Amino acid sequence: MGEPNNTPQGTEDPGTRRTPFLARNAQVQAMSELPFSKWSPCGNTTIFFNDTVPSGERRELAQKCLGPGELAAEQVGFISPSERHLAMAGGEFCLNAARAFGAYLLHAMSTGSGDEEKTFTITVSGWPHPMKVSCRGKCPHFTAMLTLPLPAVTVSPVGEGLALVRLPGITHLLLDTTLHPFPRNDRSRARQTALDFQKRLRLTEEACFGCIWWKNDDAGCAIIPLVHVLETDTLIFEQSCGSGSLALAIHLLSSGESHLSVGQPAGSSLAISMVPERREVLVEGSVDLIAEGTYFG
């Protein structure tokens, strides 16, 4: 990773007090020198590049930069701050990345005078409606709550202890660990289990498919997510999965409860609240800025 680009800024949007690293150069960059920022929404490490990266080059960029010898993250998104739009590398929907994008926008407009709070309306690949993200905090630590309008969601039992939840832009298979224990000492076996289910349920062409092992007992609710993105051909044990937590909440809260705290592998939690009268769901958790700089791809 090179040193940050300290080129003086040009003319800024009047509503922008401070332009962060990604927004300093609105022109297409050479693929060998790309501004980036790295975020951790509850541990689900996410790289943001400007959406000026040509669409035909995004898959290769994402596959390369995610590696442990590169930027070492779980996923990649391409952002347009001016249009308030986030496009994931595989065209999938990612709830955690949407929350991180809200933190990015707050960081972009920060005066640097202390904790700040703003709400933005954003759009995200894979989801059919705009959504609101409310952020507060001070760099590098933020809290972001996503208010998500819920379209019709299909929840289908596909076996004992198995439920398939189809959300826009992503499909999750929920595995109750009382009947389908997670093989903690054999992650290759867990990967094969996920791929077998994906094939058996004819989900190999889904833009994004997650296997979510879950428990809900006296110690609380928690998940272990394994997510496959078709376009980038990645299969990753994520340290946090927002849409997987949402799928589980939809599954478990159908009995009338309205709140659920879902523990993530990273040790953090996502707080989920259903608002059925407005067909909305609120998802809140931490977002941390890890790094910003230039990626020499």
C-alpha cells in the first residue's frame, strides 16, 4: 500500500465539508493506482473503490485485492457518493456494506469537530427500493442503522431444520445447528456442505448464496455465515453477515416478536427490529474505518 494521495482538492459539492480519500479524484484512475478505503461493519471487512472503475474490470480487481497479500477483505463495493449509490462487485445485495457506505458518507461530510449524526437515502445493487441509513460517531468509529423497506420475502422449509429465505439480491439457507451442527474442526467439510446444498436446491446460478448455521438458546442468538458470490467466484466464511442475520430474523420473528440481537463470528452483534405496520426492518451495528489510501493493483 502506498502513501495517501495529497493532491489539493478541486471544486467541492457545496454540501460537502470534507472530501475523503475516494472522492478526491472523480476521474477514472489507471488500474495500477486506485484510491480505496477499507471498512469493518461488525467485522465484515469491505473495500470501497470509486464506481469509475469500468464494469468489465471489476471482477478481476475484486478477486485480486481480497487476497491476504493484498487488501485482505471479505468483499468489494464500488460507490458513487454524488449519486448515493453502492454497487457490489457481484451485483449482490449486502446489508453490512450499505451500512458502511452510510459511515463513508458521514465521514465525507465531517467537520472534524466531534461526534456527528446524519441520515442519507441510498440505493444498493440487488435491492429494488431506496433505503435510509442513519449514522453517528467520529472517525474511525461509527454506528450505522439501516432502515430497509421489505418487499415480499419467501421463506420455504426445505427439510428438517432447514429454511430457505429469498431476499432481493441474495438467498440464504438457514441451518439449525441443533439438527445440522457446524463442523468446527473441518471447514472444508462445511464448504462442501454448502456447495452440496446449493446444487441440490438448484441455486448454483444465484447471484449470491449463503449458508447460515444458527443457534438461538439461553446463551443468545448467533450465526456462522458462509457466502458464495457467483460473479466474483468467492466462497468466504464471513466475520459478519447482515443479510444472513436479517434472513434469520424474518424466520424467527414470524411468531410475533419484533426484536432480535444476532451475534456475529467477529464478536459483535447486529440489532434487528421489525416494524410490520410499515413493512420495514431496522438493522443497527458498529462500523469502523480501517484504512484509506492507494491500491497499486
